[in-house]
Amino acid sequence: MAKQNDIKYLSTARVDNRPKKYCRFKKLGIKYVDYKDAEFLKKFLNEQGKMLPRRITGNSLKFQRKVATAVKKARQMALLPYVTDLMK
Amino acid sequence: MATETTETKLQSYELMVIFTPVLAEEEYKTAQQKFTDLITKNGGAIVHSDAMGLRSLAYPIDKKTTGLYWLVEYQAAGNVNAILEVQMGRDESIMRQMITRLDKYAVEFNERRRKGIKLVHTPKNVVETEEEEA
């Protein structure tokens, strides 16, 4: 018993055990990313209105591409700003 | 032969137009009618037309901060879009327009959206987790 406790302190403690990222489109079965829904697309933007990387959102490449085109379309139609501050 | 294939294969499109906010209610309606007629005259069919009305723009266009949005979903042959774009480009009341080609998922999505169902969830994973980015 004591031995096991000792081993625990010898190895470095895992500080962050965060849940695994996943692609929300695949998980929820969303097949089409709508450019008209600006509120939804805002989830993939940062405060300056820039797109967040896949590294952070966890999107699969297929859907990251679709999100990118949707965001660009929304920007053209003035549903989303190209540049801004404090969007959220 | 070529004409036959274009007639049988109608593609779904979606057109979003931003009119200038200075238009009166009647002018707004006549402008919409003008382009719906243009689509139907060229062998297209209107699936749904939605006058979204006055909305604020995310950034100013032509020194205007609001715009009259109009959204129309239609089925037409591919050559109709070129005709439409020319006519829209000539129209002074249009600030911006965009035609999007819709795939089958998009058509499905739009139908569902009109009925008021927000999102579809596949039965296997109905886990609503709003993972917010840091």
C-alpha cells in the first residue's frame, strides 16, 4: 500500500486532464453549415471576428472547410463583420 | 440533347439580396416581384421567398448601416443565374447580392428551418454540450 503511494509522488502529476476534443458536426449529425445563421457561426470566431483554428474548435477538416466558406459568405452579406473588437 | 438535359436537371439555388434601406415598402415589393418574374420566366421555380425586412449590417455598405434583406430559394437551370446577375448588377437599389448553389443537405436544412426546427440530432448521440472555446 505504501509502495503505491510513493510511486505516485515519483511520477509527475497530470495537471490537466481535459476531455477529448470532438467534431460537433459529426457528433450531432449536422450535414450543412448555414451561412445565414450568424449566431451559430460566432462560435467559431474569436473576439476580433477571426476564425478559430481546428486545434481549438476540434472540427474535422471537412467541416472546418465548410465553416470557413460559410463565414466568408456571411461576411460578404454583412451578417458577420470582417474585423471588429469585442464581438462577444 | 443539350437543352433536354438542362431542362430536366434543375439545380437548387439560393439568392440573398440586400436592397438599400431608402426603398419604400411598395418599391421593395415590386423589386422582389421583378426578380421572381425573371426567374419564373426563364423556366425556374420559386421554392420559397422570404422578405426578411430591415436589418442592421455588420459593417456599413455604401455609407448605410441598415439594409433590406430578401432571401429566395429557387430551382432553375444554370444559365438563369447569369441573366439574374446582370439584371441585379444594373439595379441601382441593390447594394449586394449573392447566389449560393444548394446541395441536397442544404435543401433539407432550409426546409427544416422554415418549419422552425432548429437543429437535427442523429438518434445515436443526442448530447447537447456547448463546448465554448477558451
